[in-house]
Amino acid sequence: MRATSWIALVVFLSACAAKSPPRGNAIPVARGALEQLQQDLRAIFSSSDTDHAFWGVSIRTLKEDAVLFSMNATRMQTPASNQKVITSAVAAERLGWDFRYTTRVFATGPQSGEDLNGDLVIVSDGDPTINPRHPDRWGVFDAWAKELHARGIRRVRGELIGDDNAFAEPGWGVGWAWDDLSLGYGAAVGGLQYHENQVELLIGPGLEAGARAIVSVSPPGSGLILDKGVITVAEGQPNRVSLQRVPGSNVLTLRGQVAIGSPVTTELASAPNPTILYLNALRDALDRHDIFVDGYSVDIDDAEARPDYSKATLLIEDRSPTIGSVIDVCLKWSRNEYAETLLHSLAPASGGNTAAAGLTALSETLDQWGIARSLYVARDGSGLSRNDYVAPDALIAVLTRMWRDPRHMAPFRATLPQAAVSGTLANRLRDTPAAERVWAKTGTMSNVRSLSGYIMTLDNEPLVFAIMATSFRVPASQIDAVMDEALVRLVKYPRELHEESRAHHTADLRQPSRAPRTHRAAKANDDIHVLDIAHGSATRLTFDGGDEFNPDWSHDGAYLLYGSNQAGAMSYRPIAEQTSPTVPPSTCRRRRRPARPPCPRQMVSARHP
């Protein structure tokens, strides 16, 4: 008798009457597996070091929307950058994956020989991609300068004007902390955006202790005035640098110390006016291609008169990459500027691209998706606001919606950081079973950690999860470790439980199981055989390639339940009621893995999803 099959089966062995098969032992075994998972997760989240944190957790299967684990899943918490999951998903839905930003360069006067007798005006609807994160876009200013040079232009006898009015000012989110506004991640967004609206400060030690530190700024032309108060200290002393700028001021105050012999410290500061940073960078590109601008770089709000575009000449029209590349940076690298840009872009063009209008559009889309407003409070697009609140179940609903929509599933998952591979998860879960099997967005803020996304288990079962922790007093790395432990446990579900269960029952797998009140017994010897004890004969009932085990009879001896791994994992599942007409027993035995069995006497397969 050879081994040939692994499927969860029920066999009807009595007369060909269509009876509802009882559940037998299948439910306790399946429930035991789930209960074991839940017990393990409760233990992970109640670790003595981190049980003081407020945990919100929701984990479900994507195929069946079955709840695997839930803890405070409807309680709202500060999401930090997990807010970007919602913003990005809604942007993909409303704008479409083919959406692109457009930038136009106009001349307000005629060209006479090599001279442009008027202003050069740049108008954009918020393209955030002109920065080193998009190598193909980083040289776009030089490309424009080459186009203008090819037109014969060598001099602009007017101003270089930036029209940034596509986005309403000030470009910050509601509830942003004022001391975040001077830092790179707190930069305002606008219609014209360059280098993520921030500058890089390189701070190194002076020649001797007591000397001022050396500070360089890149790119130039930001309009910042530096108040340099960082000093050099003796070798071996700790480095610490702080940045502070009062909103509305151009003065950036630097304080702190750097030690002799220490490497250069890098800090990122927001540009006080992103439009001026943009225009000055474009001016430098024009200079490199021998085009001189007589006038100043002017924000359109400070221009003497607003240009009349109906009378202007369009010189250049530039299109950004598709929105997928924007969402990719937004989620993989958690860039606040990108998320706020997406939020403003959601606003109807007729009503002005304000953050408030974008939030209205966001809520309308979530309403259409059936996500209750009691599960979230959105005040910005990035999650930098402390006034954002999201329940884990809201994130689950958004992620599930994106997974089940064929337009979104593949491109959206591809934009998420992948464990041990990319983005903010590149260095997490390495050398674990969860490496390369988790796609998720991280969220980081003081005393806030969040992580939500998708898991593909070792059995290739897709799961969706959202884990949030707030109000903790331990280092954030300990919270991350708890989350990672939970993900490693999840990625093994259900294989690990099945393997443990099978190991537990190994001693019983080959033992005959006698049917109540009959002379029959069932024996698993890779295949299932029914033994006629009275006559000493055996009938083989399974013929599929694999391994069956642990047969068990129903209370009346009418049904036989047994486990198998035909689908690649142990499967103990109750079988749906069979109502098909009866056929002779011989026909039942000859059929092989029927999709819809013709009678209750035939073996019935229940594949693991």
C-alpha cells in the first residue's frame, strides 16, 4: 500500500442517503491552531518590558477576511507616518496611477535676437520629484536651460518669477509642532518644489578646541541666514547640534558642539521659502548654459503684477514621472513633503489646492470604501500632526481595499518597504523567516511606533496587519523588536502549528480507528483504508499523491474525518453539507479528487486556501 495523498477529507461510509456531515473533531483542531497563535501573540504584546505601552493590533486573512488577532483594534491612536498609507491609497484611487505633475515655463515678452524682453515665469502644480531621489529628474533644470539656449536665448531682460499658487500657503499641516518647522522633515510644500524644500548642513570641527565649527550649506540660494553657534570641543567629547528657526524668519540658529577628530555631522533644515530655493537653483542652471537673468528671483506673491498667461509664450512644458514614483518615495522613505503634496493634489482644481479641501476629498473616498469616520481623524497627509488619530481597523480596511482591487494590488504593494530589502524596512527582519515576506509602512514619532501592511506566510497565505504602540517609556528599538517578533510568528502561520500538531499526533497516525457500533475500522498508512474486521478485508479510499493521517470517525460511524497535506500544509477542516444524488459505492471509490462529488459516499476534498 503506497503513500499517495494529502487533503482534508470526509468519507461517507453508510447507505447513500444525503446526510449533513457532523463537524466531528475538525473544529477543535482548527480552533486549537488559531488559539495557539492568539496565545503566542498575547504573550508577545504583554512582555514585561513593554506591557505598559498602549497596543493596538489587528490581523486578518486577506482571502477570507477572517480575524486572526485583535487588540484595541477600534481604538484610535496617533498613527505617525502610517497616515501616509491612507493618503497614498486615496491618491492612487482618485488621481490614478498614470497621473503626472506638469510644469510650464512662459515668456511674458517677445524674443529679439538673443534677448528675451520680458519675465521668465515658471508655473507648476506641485511636482515634488526634482531631487536626487529621482536621478532622471535631478538634472531637469539643465535640460530646460539647454532648450532655452537652443532657442537662441542668452539674456532675460526681466525677472525670474515663480508661480507657486497651485498650493495654498503656508503648506504645513494642522497640528505640526512649531519646532519641527525648522527641520527638513517639517518643510512646507508649495507649487514649486526643489530638493525636497530643504538644505543640507555639513558641520565639522574647527582646527582647535574653542574654535567655531565649520558649516557648509547645500544647495545654495535657500535664503537662510545662519547664526552659527556651534563650537569645537576636545577630542572624545560627544557631538550635539540643534537647529531652530522661528516661523516667518529667515534666521536659522545653530547651537551645540562637535569634537576634534569627529566625522562631519549632517543636519537637514527646511527652506524658509521653497519657491526662492527653486528659482535660485534654476538661475544657476541658466548661468551654466550662458543665459543671464537681469532681474531678481521673485515669488509671484511679491511680483508687481501677475502675469497674463493668455498673452504669454509657452517655451517649455515638462511632465513628471507617474504618481507611482511619488507614492514609492512617500512610503518607502516616509517623506512628509511627498505625502502633503499628494494631499493637496486631491483637492478639486476649482476649489483651490488647500490641505482642507484635500482632507475633504480623502474622507469622501473613505466613505465610499465603507470606512467609518469613527475610526480615524485626519488633519494632514503625512502623520506629522499630533492631531491625527487612526484605529488599526481603519488601516486594515484601507490595505484590504487596495489588495482586492486589481488596479491597485500590485503597484501599491510594490511601493511599500519590503523587509530586509528596501526602504525603512531594509535593515529589519534580516536572517529571519519574515525576510522578504513583509511589505509594510513604518511610523515613527516620539513615543509612537506603528507598522501596517501585508505578510505572505511560508504557506503563501496573504495576511494584512496593523500594529500600533503609543505611550511607551522604553527605547523605540524595543517596541520594534516586539513588532518584529510578532511578524516572525505570523509568517509561520499556519505551517508551524500544523507541523507541531502533526508531530504531537505522529504516534497515533498509523493506529486503526474503530467506527462506533460497527465492524469497521480506518487505518492511515499514507493512504486511508477502511478495514472490515469481520471478514478481514480492506478497502483503499484515497488515491491522491500525498499523505493522509489521523483518521477519526463521527459519533454514529457515518463519517470519517482525517488530515492531509495535499495543499502544502496540514489541514483540519469541516466539510460542507453534501446534497448530491447517490451513486454505487464502487463508483465512489474509483473517482479521483472530484471537484463536486456526486454523492455523500464519495470522498470529498477541502483544499487549504
